[in-house]
Amino acid sequence: MTEKSTSDAPERPEQILFYEQGASWWWLLAGPGAGIAMALIQASAGYGFQWLVPGLFFVLVTGFLAIQVKAARIHTSVELTPDYLRQGTEYLDIDDIVRIYPEPGKNETPKWMSARALGELTGVPRGRTGIGLKLTNDRKAQAWARKHRRLRAELTRLVEERIPRERDA
């Protein structure tokens, strides 16, 4: 497993097979919504319209959400190319992946689910599903994504292209 900083990312343009952005900037519309809601509350309470409270809500909610969205776009984004899998800021060479574990059954908890999640987060991010990976040197890890089945299919295809299945004699 190779860990690279974002400045060590491959410089040549790659074919992106799978991408998730992590979070949407649309969440910032909650800031103006909060400001409008406070203005309507003021008006319905009979205080008239004063700029301070709605403006404060607008700035605080928008600012806080901007920080959260930026962090999510950095730490929970996923990118898969023919050469590497990026989870957050961690890069994993596809050559380091030996096998993709099958999806667990309903009442099954496979051992790979306790493996380290890729990326710099302490576990699989909320709203994402883990994908078990067997890595070189008998290591295990979890990749993750919202559209985990699509990522699993792309990863499986890439790994099978690099490591052909042994055919029964």
C-alpha cells in the first residue's frame, strides 16, 4: 500500500473509471434559507424586519457548512483509475490489490469488516458501504463508496485483468 500526498498524485491525465465527489456545494443554500426563516420569524412575531439576526444566521450557517462541505470533498471523495484508487487523500496502487472479497450476507460479519478503512478517517464514512480488499503481504483493508456496487464491479474488473483467474484443470 503506498500512501502519497496530493502533490505526489500522477501528473498525466488518467481515465477515471469511478468518481464520487464527497459532498455537494448545494448544501450552502441552507445559509440563505436560515436567514430567510429568521426574517419570517421576526416579521410574524411583530418585530418588523431587522437585518442583524437574519444576516447573522446567513453568515454563520453558510460559513459553517462551507467548512464542512470542503472537508467532505477532500476526505470522503473517491477516484478510481486503471492505475490507482484514491480514497480521500490516500492513494492505493491497483497492483497492491490481490482480491476483492464478496459482499457479506444479511447475517454475516466477515473478518475484512474489521480491517482498516482506506483514507485518513478512522472508519468507513457515514452513508458509505465498505468493500473488502485483500492486499499484498496478506494485508486487508476496506475501500468504501456510496455507490459501492459500481465501485466493486470496476475494482473486480481491474483486478481480474491484472491477475487472471486460475482455471480448473
